[in-house]
Amino acid sequence: MKKSVSEISSRLIKFARPLLPEMALSISAGITGHIAAISVMVSAVLFLSGKTGADVPVSASFWGWSMMISAFIRGILHYLEQYKGHDIAFRLLAKIRSELFESLRRLAPAKLVEKKSGDMVTSLMSDIELIEVFFAHTVAPVTIAAVMFCLLVAFFSLIHPAFGFIMAFFYLLEALIIPCFGFGFARKKAREYRGTISDLNSRLTDSLQGMKELILFGKAEKTVEEIKDETRSLHNSSLSLKLHEGFVSGICGAVITLASLSVLFAGITLYQKGTLQGYEVFTAFVAALSSFAPFTALSALSNTITNTFAAAERIFAIKDEIPSVQDSGNAAPMRSGLPTAECDNITFGYKEKTILKNLSLCVKPGSKVAITGESGSGKTTLLRLMLRFWDVDSGTVKIKKQNVRDVTLRSLRENITSLSQETYLFNKTIAKNIALGRKNATMEEIVEAAEKAEIHDFITTLPDGYGTLAGELGGKLSGGERQRIGIARTLLNNADIILLDEMTSSLDTLNESAILKTIMETMKEKTVITVTHRESVAAKSDVVFHIKKEA
């Protein structure tokens, strides 16, 4: 859903409320700095006029000192404005990035299945970086421009009301009318540009992760061509924005020239009538030339801010998305109890496709249950419903005799541990990957879990042992090695209920037999539910539950 500029701006400003005092300091430094910059030029004119014999206010030496002091102050204040503005911006970006990640965590896993990984990376990184423009180059400059407009119009009106009228018109033209005139076009193109970047990031992420398959099936060259096509689309989208930016910049430059000439011609006319002195005309002319900086900043911002609003719109779309599953208002931590799992006449489907229909299942404490069935029958889905990744369409899922809808998600998942057929490893040490689900696990406990998972001997052969990095997505390890590290992680977690989804799919027969023996011995008091296609796994279970695929 598209949001208005005022709505986006209002929400962004809310993030800055805790830092408003520091932002006020940056704005004050900016206003004073611009006054000092104009004062340098005005003092220079009055100094030279005084030296040539003109009857200027005060003495020429005063204006000489004023020029030097103003230049010194301008440098200090400009640094302070920029430093505080960017310091505030990047602190706020860290806050927004943290909140966005929390939003994605709440949406996981149900809503994230529908999102592209590249799209999420774009939002977390480049979209948030663009918001820096709003905090560092928009809020303060807009405030500075508004204050400077009032001060400058008053200054020029003191010299002569005609100057005040002329400059008020051109300031508004530069800072407001021209940027607003092309804002609609630029915002539309900015949306297209951010969308194209997101699509390209998704394509690159997908292609890099699947590079081996692309090479094996001879699709690498075709993928390269597709990436080139999307890159050309990105170039065309960027070119439209840059052409618009160049056009606006040229028009704004012309406005400054026209404003200065208008003041000069009006001043000459007033001088000829004897209304103004010569030095007053040149003071107004030089002040007009040097006073547009705060307004030019806004006109130059028009293109960049459209990108910022497009990025913010994408971020707020994620933050506003309602999770498929969330704690109810009366959700309470799960109570202690026997490790049972029950499904009472549950029905569930993805969109319009029914996966499970009127299914009932009762798993007794400490039992070892195997769930079998053909592909697509809903075996993995059943485990995910127990973890409450999704809510059932009808029926009830109970863990430890408690409806999963009535307990907090955190406490539910603290009582259940799960191991899928594709173990995800982070690019951290093997020890940290094993200890993922157990806070403050000792090295002895990590090694013990690895030994039970039949992976300890392999780890000790690595150059850094348990300190070896697993690589991105566990890329430095084979599928079987990743699987066994996942089993060690599960064993260390020590939850009451264990859900295993094709846990031995990447293991050979010998290793499978050893792992199954370990699991049965170390989890005697645990409730273990295993999804499997292998008869050898089902044979070691107390109960086998078969699911038929819905027609």
C-alpha cells in the first residue's frame, strides 16, 4: 500500500524524537553558519566600499575584522552541523535496522517464505542506508531553509522593500516550486529504481547460491544474460532519475543568476532615483549571490529524497505487515508437564490447497514415533504446525496438554527442538554452531554432544578443530558433516520434545545406524517424532504413523 509523503515523514521523525536536542544543536549551527557565510561577502563589500571612500556604517576596519571572524566561525559551525547531523543519522539507522530485523523475525517463517532473500537484504542494507539522507540532509536543511528565508527576506527588506519582495519570490521558486513541480515524476521513477535493485539483488543471491547447479545443467550463460538484462533495466531507471536531477540543477542555477540580476537591475534603478547609495546596491547584489546555499540544498535534495521515500515505503511495508502467527493477548508461558504432542482433527492448507485434512495424532510421553508418507502428504508441515510456524485452519494442536495458541511462542519453542533435513550453519566456528540452542554451554558439553553425533573425530582433524569456521551456509562442510553437526546441536539443546525431519537423509547406512543408536540411547526419556522415508528409521520407532496425500 502506497503511503503519502507526509505519513512517511511523520513516521521517520518519530524515530528522531529521542535525539531532538542534538538535532536542534545541528540546526542552530547550520543557521548560524549560513549567516556567517553571507556575512563574509557582505563584510567584504562594505570593507572595500569603506576603503574607496563610501560613507558606510561603522568603519572599514570593523568590516575587515567582521569578514575574517565570520570566515573562521563559518568553518567551525559547518563542521559541527555536518558532524552532528551524520552522527544522529547513523545512530537512528542502527535503531531502524534493529527494529526491521525484529519485524522480519516476527514474520518468520510463514511470511518470509513468500519474500525474496535479495529483497530482504536490499531493505536491511541499501534501503536503510538511503534513509540517512532524510535524517542528515533533510530535516535540518528544511528547518534551516525556513528560518533563513525569514531572516534573509527581513535583511533585504531593510535595505529596500523591493529587494525583500524579489528575493522572497526567487527563494520560494528555488526551494519549493521547482522541486515540487517534478516530485511526482521523480517519486514514480524512484519506486521503479528501488524495485529494480531489489529484483537484481534477488537474482544475484539466487544465482550465487545455485552456481553449482547452473554450471552442471549448462544454464550459467543464460543466467549471465538475464543478469545483464536486469542491469540494463537498472541503468535505464537510474538514467531517468539522473536526467531529471540534471534538469532541476540547471533550472536552479538559472534562478540564482536571474535573482541576482533582478536585484542588481532594481538596485541600479533605485540608485538612479537617489533612493539608494551605491554600496547598498552592491551589498544587496553580493548578498543575493551568496544567500541561496540553504535553498539550493533543498532543490538538489528533490531527487535524492524521492529515493529515500521509496526506500522508507518499502521498510514500513515490512514493519506494518501482520505476522501469520503471533502471541495472543492472554498467551502465557508453557507450564511444565509430560512431553506429549496431540493433534485433534486438524485441517491445514497453503492458500487454496489443502495439505492435511481431519488429521488426529496422539504421541505419548517418551515414545519414539515415525511419520511416513509419500512426498507432499504433509509430514514436514505437521512438524511445523507443532512448532506453530503456522496456525491450523481448524482443529487443535497441543503440546504438554496445552493448546499451542494459548502459550507464548518463545516458551513453546523452548520446549521443542527441531532438526530439518537441511541443517543451516552460520559462518561461525563449529563450536558456536553446535552451541546455538544452548546458552552458556561449556566446551566439555559441546564435545560430548559432538561425540554422540559421531562428528567429534572429524572435527579434531580440522586445522582449528572446534574453532574452524563453517563457511557461509556451511559451505566448507559436506552435507553429511553439516547434518551431524545439526544432530549435535539438537542433542545439546536437551529439549523435552524432539522433532526430526529426515535427519539421516545425508548419512550413509553405517553412520545412520550409529546415529540412530545414539539417539535412542541418549533420548530414552524424550519424546521423539521423526519424519522419514527410510524403513530402517521407522523400524527403530515405537509407533509408525502413515499420512496419506490429499487428492
